[in-house]
Amino acid sequence: AIEDQYSTNYVQKNHSLIVDDKEAYTIEVVNNDTVTHVLYVIDGGDYNPFGIGDYDFIRPEHVNWLRETHQAYQTQFQHNFQHNLLFTHIPLQEYREVENIGEYHGIFNEPIACSKINSGLFSQMLLNGDIEGMFCGHDHDNDFTINLYGIRLSFGRVGGYNTYGDLQRGARLIELQPDAIYKSKVLEFDDRF
């Protein structure tokens, strides 16, 4: 009886591309049988395999995948989605612009731990013109958002208890609406219970 009240929805990966064991794919957000948003997900790896700096970088094949996948969505749906989001773990070098911009919302408590190799992903996002927000993790004492050339770069909030970080554990909630810019806010876990 209770089970009948709820339907099970599965997230389907689309346009998957695996390069060096790192996958990129999209998730389509559907409202009333219409795709309203495309969520791009790119696994940026962990440590740099070439010994250049500490952290890995987005592969050129994944940057090209972003361009081609964007074009495929434009062709398939014959309109340009304007409210898409991109997710990866390690922040891009462009997140360091928080030091130059100075205007940010949230907490900026540790240096940006990004790759020393610039993949060109941010440039491709600008050229595509359909991604309004990017989200990453990795730096556990950061949860800020900045606007860089029309793309809001955001950190999530550290959620795990078995890792470093002084921030209260929580998550970033993202709210999507058709034909509107997304909203996001940080929710903190109440660990008294």
C-alpha cells in the first residue's frame, strides 16, 4: 500500500565517455516529458599521474566531449538549453579568481587545491554558452560561490565525518526550475541527534 504511493525513478547516464578510467556523462532533468536541464558530470581523477603538481586534470578528450555533447543536444532538441550545470570533484584553476574578484558568498577558508595543468574546460563552457553553474568539492573548508564571466563557480559543503575540515558537515542543495536560473544554499547537518 505505501509502496504504491511512490514511484521509483532511476538516473540514466547519457553520452558516456570513459578516458583513462575517468567517465564523463550527462543526466537529463525532465519536467512534463520535456528535458529542461542537462547535468554534465566529469570525473577529473585524483592525483596527477605525470608528477606535475599534486592533483589530476580534466582530459582533453573530455573537453572535446563537452563541446560535442552540447552540439548534440542542440541538434536533438533544436533549442539551446541555458540553465545547465556541470559537476566535477577537483576545482578548476579559475576558482582561484576568488582571490582577485574578492566578492564571494559563503566560506573561503583554505587555498584552492586545483591541478597545475589547465585543461581548457572553463573556456569550453564559455564557448558553449549553456552552463550557468559549476560545482566541485575537494577543498573541505570552502563552500563559497563566485560569479566568473556569467558562470557561477561553487563548492559543495563537506559531508563526511571521517575527513579533515572545520566546517559543520552538510550539503549544498540545488533547486532547478524550468526556464529560470538555479538556486542553491548550504544545509548544515544537525549532529546533536
